[in-house]
Amino acid sequence: MDYLSFNTIMESTLPEADIEIPEWGGTVKVRAITGSECARAKSKATNQRTKDLDEIKFNALLMVAGCVEPEFPPASEEQLMRKIAAGPVARIAARIIELSGLGDQDEDDDQGEA
């Protein structure tokens, strides 16, 4: 069996996909996010007092981190949350999560157990 090397893993690219957004009249290109990008988004979207995750803010943060085209300026999630409908943002965030392999972890865990 051939095992991957550290260098091979580090040279890999993040998967990308195009998403048609009819509400906006066009297409966006997204990519998978890294573990640190996901952790940063979760931290910024979590109320530090109650530990509740603000899903709308989390989705906007994922969109900012994972959009390749258009590229959003850092810290633009507040503008996005105030200006655009939540539906397209949620669909974009869901695709970014899927590309990142961060889907429903419970299902994956259940399938791996015998």
C-alpha cells in the first residue's frame, strides 16, 4: 500500500464548484474551506456568553471565506447579512460545507460503526 507523504498532502488543492444563483442572475465559484477558516467562522458566529451559534452570521462568514468569484472583502459578512436574502447565502454555505467534507458528521460516524 502506498501512503501519502506530508508534501503530497500539502500540495493538494481545495475542491471548487460553480453555483447558479437565480436570485442574483448569475453564478458564483466557491471552494472548500480549511480547518482554520471553519474554526474562525464558528468562533466569530458564536455568542461567547451563551455559546449559541448564529447560523445566519456563520453562513455569511463561510461565504466570505469560501467564495473564489466574486471575492468578498474580509469582514464583509455584516454588510452581506444586512443587504442580501438569507436563502442564497445558506445555499452557498451548504455547498462550501459539502466541498469541505464537513457535512453531517453524525451520519458518517454512524456508518463507520458496526
